[in-house]
Amino acid sequence: MYQWRKFDFFEEKKTKIPDEIEGEIQCCSSGRGRIVLGLQDGTVSLLDRGLQLQYSFPAHSSSVLFLQQLKQRNCLVTVGEDEQMPPQQAAVFLKVYDLDKRQEEGSSASRPECVQILRIFTNQFPEAKITSFSVFEEAPPIIFIALGLDNGCIYCIQGDIARERIKRFKLEVDSAKSGKTHSAVTGLGFQVDGQAFQLFAVTPSSVSLFNLQTQTPRGKILDEIGSETASVAMSDRSELIIGRHEAVYFYEVDGRGPCWAFEGEKKFLGWFRGYLLCVIADQRTGKNTFNIYDLKNRLIAHSIAVQEVSHMLCEWGNIVLIMADKSALFIVEKDMESKLDMLFKKNLYTVAINLVQSQQADAVATAEVLRKYGDHLYSKQNYDEAMAQYIHTIGHLEPSYVIQKFLDAQRIYNLTNYLEKLHEKGLASKDHTTLLLNCYTKLKDVEKLNLFIKSEDGVGEHKFDVETAIRVCRAANYHEHAMYVAKKSGRHEWYLKILLEDLDRYDEALQYINSLEPSQAGVTVKEYGKILLEHKPKETIQILMRLCTEEGEPAKRGSSSGTFLSMLPSPVDFLNIFVHHPQSLMEFLEKYTNKVKDSPAQVEIHNTLLELYLSHDLDFPSLSQTGNKENGSLRADRGSRSGAMSTAKSNGRMNSDGVNKEKDRQERHQKGLLLLKRAWPSDQEQPLYDVDLAIILCEMNSFKAGLLFLYEKLKLYKEVIACYMQAHDHEGLIACCKRLGDSGKGGDPSLWADVLKYFGELGEDCSKEVKEVLTYVERDDILPPIIVVQTLSRNPCLTLSVIKDYIAQKLEQESKLIEEDRIAIEKYQEETAAMRKEIQDLRTNARIFQLSKCTACTFTLDLPAVHFMCMHSFHQRCLGDNEKECPECAPEYRAVLEMKRNLEQNSKDQDLFFQQVKTSKDGFSVIAEYFGKGIISKTSKGPAEALKPTNDYSNGNF
């Protein structure tokens, strides 16, 4: 004890008990913001915080021996003597007062209501001197009262005392050896731990423990040595504290605990906020000392010499000592800041740290003490110890405060240690990660770098920033560590960036991409496909095929093909990576189209392929690289070769390259034509590519075969022959017209007229072709001879001999037609004259009917009979009632009338007239036919009669 430091963590304040309290104080108790005193004359007095008397009341008629104020209820339990009339002696009673209920006694005083009075000693519980007293509140209103007697017994009363629902039982503490009396019970203490409810009992010869939960409580002896004085207390951890002359002992339920050697007679023991309170009497000097021990930190928090102490209490956060002369001493604990300032002034930082930790101060206050201690050690250049303190402040002290100090001191080892702890607690920022990794790289401590990077819980957002770690390791050329972090954290883009840009390990990058999920692999290929294509084109195309087709996905093929393809990435998504590699793009798309026949992106793929196939020139990476190598070798050998040989070989290589390019161009054009035909089947109206784009590509790249196919599919026959005309391909032009100008097969015969016009304006000798064209013009009677002559007359290189045969044949044909028309005219004239003569005869002469038989029934004609002007005769009975027409001639006559009616109706349909004129080979003949039928005639009476025939023959007036 003499080695313990002494401090003044408490301060004293003297006062005194009020003068109204005149009797000797027998007992006292604290709680609920007041102090209760029991006096020798049986009075109980209640004092407030200023030790001012609130009120007093007579609790017992003789004296108050013990009292205790309950904490859960505002009740007071007292044990005292009350005088009995017969016989004249005092009896010990236990009383319970309800302090919330006051009874008026006259006008000047009041007393609380006494809710129960119990006689302690009965026939079953013989009377003895009470040496100790303790009350435990189980659950209101149930309380447990233990009374220690001088005969070694403990009387227990348990239950609701106010309603007298109680049980009494007795505990035997210890039996003395034969021939000796029992030991008095000097101390009691309740111990509650979870469901366990036990009672400590102290006698001069033993320390015992009773389990009160059993049916018949039995005690066990914890120690064969007890205490003769009443210096017994309970700690806040339910430990029994016993003070003996040589030391202070702590007891737990399983026996004796720690022991503290404080010499001197312990008059009073107490426990206050983790402090041990002890009033010690020095027998040599006869003085009393009140000490407050901080057992955890091994220091004396306060020490003061006092007079004779009669009672010691704890209330209002203070320690109250009541002296024998009725003076009182308040001992108040100083605030934490004052105590720490006191320690800081003495540089007792270790004590300060222990103090804040033992008193469970908040983390911020503890960190502040540790910071000051660290600053103190840092000022003494004790960097290792200072860093140890700073590490404990992580989470409460700004890391930059510590980092700046050790950066200035160039203590990279300490700084590394601090940053490691910062990452372990997940409080590091990106800058901290950067700094720590830089420390590792500066120290070249690969082992620690491995431990930091590759520990099981090392990779993750909670310990350090992944991207920062990758960037720093990469900058310091620790590529393997950066790759490990990237791979472990799933940062595939960083992993591939290092492999491709820093290490040039293309095969490994391809293997890594193959190991990824399709979605992740697609993202990485989009980002790094250009680099991979430049160095590993075939392998990259294989990866793309795996991503875009069903390869390697057997589990998903159970679904429909269309649904599955829609889930896969489209080749169009990867076009950007082929921007400098069109040859590889063409190979990839060709493989894809051969593999997948019904891709959702067929149109875009075919458009791209067409552009590649039809482009005039395609840059091949292999050729360009070869050319660079050859150029380099030429430069290297330039000194040993003559300029003429170099030039000759260079020209030879250029010629060879030109031949190869032309051959490749022709092959691509053939593929393009095949694609155009394959992607536009005959049973589909629209192709699987953009027609307009295809026409533009064919036109831009002078791809005649493709243009001809597209124009023919679009039925743009005139554009087809225009292509042949533009190319001066006369043989192909005529062959095309033979195929497309046949009206019997849905062709357009007017193409021959265009061809003839072309040859007429050509300006060169094309007699053979013209003769062949005229054959088809003549066969289909496409143009009148005069038009043919006019058209061909524009070509000065053609002679009359070219069309001689054509003109002769046409004249012969025209002569035959004229002769046929002349014969027909003479016939019609004769028929017309006969008709007019017959009409005149009918108008002017009588008609004699000489038929003797009925035309209908062929029987002999008798009266009544009906004769028609057509020379048919009928019985009247063979005709209908209203028959006015000859049954034999009526159908023919009606047909003529119907024809006339149709002609009149058609005369009003101008669209039909013009349509016939337009579609007819000879429009003049259509107009002549209309005039001949009398449909078109001179109008004289207005628009309504514009097309009305006016001659008698057309009107049918026979």
C-alpha cells in the first residue's frame, strides 16, 4: 500500500447534522434522494440533500436498532424495541412504513403510515441479540429480510409483509466445537447472479454461503476465518468484502478471491463506483484515516484523516461520513477532466489511460488521452511507443494527424504499421491505401505486400480500395500483385489491362476471357478486342464465335432457337473492335453466318458483309506487317545492294501485290454477288439486307453484276439495260432484252424501243445489233416503221441496207393489210347497200306473207295468225298474250340493242378509253375503232349528248 500513488480525485465538504436531532444515532440508511437516521429514543428522522431535516416520527417506543430504505418502493423497514406493558420489558418488532402515505397527528406533526408490524421472536424462533440486518427486494411487494443473531443463527422472513403472506425459516451458520458457544453473525450480504439467489453470512470464525432457492437452504463454508467486527460490504459485482486487521478480502460464490494487504483495523468498509472505501484506525497513533482505493489502477484516489466515524453512506453521487460528534463530511468525486489535468501535469499518462478505461469513459475521451500520451512520447522521440498509442486512437483521431507526424519524421516503418492497422479496421481511404502500398514498395517488402494483398480477408471494399491498390501496384511494376487483386475482386478489365498493355501476355489474356461468364467476357472483349485482334486474330474470333453462337452453352439449348439467339450478344455489338481489321471482321461474319442461319441481326450482318465484299480495297494486317518487315530488311541491306536491284525487286513486289489484290477483289465480288442472291430468295418480297444500301455500294464500287441483279429483282428493267448501255456491252444488252422483253413471260416489250433508240444515238457502226433488234421489233410489232426509220436515221454510221429488209417486209405486210381492208370495205359496202335497199323497200312497198305453216309449231297456219316483217308467221295461240316481237328474231335483236347500250356506256368511261389507247400496240386503231362504232361523234346539243350517235344505222331504226 505504501508503494501506491496518492491523488486527490475527491474533495471534502464539511457540514453537520441538524440540531433538532438530539438523540444518539443508532443506525442509518440512504436511498431515493435522502438519508434516514434511526435514533436511540425510537425516532426516525429524514434528511434531504443539504442534510436539512424533512420530518421525524416515532417509529418505536424504545429504540431503533436497524433500518433500511427500499429502493423499488418508497418504504422504510425498521427493527426496534417497543416497551410492553405486561411484563415491563421491551420486545423487538419489525415495522414497515409507507413513506408515501402520511397520517396527521395533531396540527404540528405527521407520520408515515405503518403498513405492518411483526414480532420477530416467537416460540419457534427464540429471542437473541440481533447483530446484523439486511433486506433484499425480490419483486415488489415480495421482500427477503435476513436477521443475523449472536447465537450463530439467521432468521429469515420472506414474502409480502404488508399482507402477512410470509414464511419464516432459520439458517444455522456454523456450529462451534463441543464445549463452546455459537459465533455471532457479524455480516450479511445477498448475491444474485441470473437465477441464482444466495446469501453470504460472516461470523468471527467462518464465511458461509447459503443457496436460498433450494427447499431447505444449506450453507457451505467458504473460509474458516471470518471477521469479528461489522466491517463487511458488497461490491457492485456482488462480491463479499471483509476487512480484517491485516488485509481486505474479497469472496465470490466459489470461495476466496483477491486479497489486498491494507494494514490497520478496518472500522468501516464500503463500495462506491468501483472504489473501495475504508476507514482504518491506527492503534499506534489512535487516529482514523479514510482512504478511497482504486484497486484496478492500484492507486489511492483520496486519503484524509478523520475523527471517529459512526456511520458511512453513499447518496447523491457523494460519500457521506457521519462522525460521532454529529458532524458530517461530504466527499465529492472530481470530474474526469480535472483528474486528467492533474495526471497530465505530472506526466502520468499511463495512469490517466488506466483511469479512463477503468471508469468506462466514452471512446472519444479515451482516444484524447491516448493522443496526448502519444504526443508526449513523440516529443521524446520514442516513436515506437508513440505509434503504439496512436494505433489505439484509430476510429476517433483523424489519421492525417498521425500520418503527417511520421512523414515529417521519416519513420516509414512506424507509418506502415499505422496504415496496416487502419486497413484492418476498415477505416482506410483510397489515399491511405495508396500510401501504404507506396511504403511497401519503398521498403521493397514483398512479404508484407503479399500478406496485405493475398490474405484471405484482404481483398474487398471493406479493407482497402481495390482500384487504388491495383493502380499503385501497377505503377510500381508489381504486376503480379495487381493482377491478383483484380482477379480476386472481379475487376476483369484491370486484369486484362495489365496482361495486354504491360505484360503483352496475349495467350493468357485469351484464356482468362474464356474462363469468364459470357456476359463478363462480352464486356471485356468490347474493351480490349482491338489489341487482341492485332496480335491474336484467330483466337479472338473463336472467342467471339463462342459468345455469339450456341457453342459451349449446352444447358440452354433446350429452349427455342429464336429465344436463345435473342439472349446471346449480336456480332453487331463487336463491330467497333474490327475498325482496323476488316479482313478479320469479314472472316468472323462469314463464320457466324455459316453457323447461324436465323440471327435477329441478319440485316445488319449482311449489310456489313456487303460493304466488305464490294469495297475496292481492303487493308490486310498480315500484308502490311510483311511489307514493313521487308522494308526494314531492305533498309538494312541497302549498303550491300545496288540501287537498280533494289528498285527492280521493289517493283516486282508491287506488281505481285497488285495481282494478289485484284484476285482477292474478284473473289470478294463473287462472294458479294452470292450473298445478294442467297439473301433474297425468290419466295420473299424483301431481302435480308438493305436494298438501297446495296445499290449504293454496288454503284460506288462499280459492281455491275450486283447492280444488274438488284435492278432485275426490283423490276427496274430500264435501269438494267441502262447498265449495259453504260458499259457498251451490246451482246449483253441484247441478251438481257431477250430475257426481259418477252411479254409472254411478264417482260416489258418496250425495252426493244429503248435499245433501238440507244443504237440510233450511238454514233458508231452497229449494223449487226440493229438487225437483230429489228427482228424482235418486227416480231412483236413494237414500233411503227416510220418511228424506226426516224430513230435509226440519227446514227450517221448506219446505212439504208440495215433496214432494207425490215422496210420491205413491213411494206409487204402493209400491202397485204391494205388489200384485206379493201376487200372488207367492199363487202361492208355491199351489205350496207343491201340493207338500205331493204329498208327503203319496207318503207315504200307492201309485204306479202306467203308462209303456210306456223314457224313455232310447223302446223298449217290458220286464223287467227300473226305475221312479222321479218317474214315469220305464227298462230296467235303459239304467241304469248303480249307478244309483240318475233320469237325467232328477238334474241338477235336484243343482242344488238345490248351491244349498243354497252357502247353508249363505254363512251362515258374516259379512263377505259385512255387505258386502251395506252396499252395498245397501235393507239390509232383504237381511236378508229371508237369512231367506226359511232361512240365518238360530233356534239351539237351539249355535254350530255357529246358521245350520242346521230345516224340512223347506229340508232338501229330499221
